[in-house]
Amino acid sequence: MAVRETPAGGFSPSRRVLLAPLSGECYNHGSGWMEPFQFGDSTIAMELVVNGAKVVTPCNPSVPSGREGVAVKSSPVLDITDNVLDKELFSLQVLFTELIDDMALWEGVVVVLYVERVGVDEIAQQIVSNYHFSPANKREVDGVVDVQVRAVCPITCLPLAVPVRAAECEHLQCVELRSMLIHCCRTNVWNCPLCWAPMTPRTIAVNYRLKEWLELNKDDITRVDFIVETPPGSALRVVWKKEDFKEVDNVDAIE
């Protein structure tokens, strides 16, 4: 049980109170919540009660078959701000629908976090301003010859604005930074959608050379088929889309 102390200036609308599950041994935040399971005729599940009201635990990240070993997951958090800010006392109970003799149902810790909500655009700006150097950046300038990349994001099929990839990606194709962050926040899985290399905010590398070209040629991006990465000292090459002209014969005008 915790006592709520209101700051002198009141609570900021961007401040949130969250519950997050951590593993019991090393306090890892990727283990997730206890998944309900069948035991005989009963369903064994975890229940959280905040200030006497039952709250629903979020679903854990879903990972495609065969990707479990490389997936970088973060446990989904539970926002209980509305349950606690108008109360003087904050209580949390962790219950189970049933107990099984001589069996540990879940080995973990539920922690309470008081956080400041940060928007995707702010995180994206921080990543761009970090000028993170990685093997991915190094491959942009060392020995790159005639490698074609598309000017659209594979996630959204929209033109790129801030092209990024992970530090461990072997490919040069980029995805859109903002779309990547939204995708990872929604799925709680932080991997490159193309090769499944780890892609946490700390390991995201911006292709600044391509970003500058996109900014200078933003009005022509829809006409671009491929952009060809070139060695340092030479300009990026562009493969333009072929114009599709069709000849139409025997057009009759009807008055």
C-alpha cells in the first residue's frame, strides 16, 4: 500500500502511473505477464486489483514461429493512472483464480512506475540528433558499390523521410524512423522488420546521407524507383520509374 502525495504544482497531464512485470531472478522486463492456462477443468489466471477494482492485464507480445530466439521483447505495461490519482491511498493485490499445491504459478515482480509520457516525435528527434555511429553507418561509406535501395518504407509503403536501420542489419534498405517506433511500441517487439536484427532505440542508426538527399528531392520521391548507394565523394544515383504511356486508338466523341 502506498500513500499518494500530490506535488505542489499538481500532477502534470503527461505523468502516468504504470504497472510492469519483471522476472524474479534478474528483473528482466521482457518476460511479460503470467499467461492463463488450463489445469484440469479450471483456467488458472493472474488477477490484479487496484484500489479494490479489478484491472485487466495486457496481452504479452506475439512473435512469429521460429523468431522466439532472436526477438527483443518488452513487457506491456498497464496504465492505472485513472485508478489511483483521485485516491488518498493506493493499494495493489496480485491474485490467482486458483492455487495448485507444490506448484509455482508465476515467478516475477510487479513494479509501480511513475513516468513522464514522451511522444514518438520527441523520441525520433532524439535518435536523429544522437548521430549514432555503428557498423551500419560504416557500410554506407566503405566499399559500397551499386547497392539499390527503395525510397519508400517497407512498413507503410510511403516515401521515406528519416531512413533508419539497425546497427546489426546486413542490408542497406531502410525503414521510416517514426513508423518503426510506432510499430515497435504497438507490438512490444524491437526487431528490424526485414531481417529481425535487434532494433532498440539505442541501436537505431540513421542514414544521414540518404536523409539529406530525400530532403533536397522530396518533390520527386514519388517518381523514384531505386536510389543507388555509391562510394564516398560521389553523389547518390537515382533510377527513375519508367513512364507508362498507353496508345488509345479509335476514340469516338459522343455529343
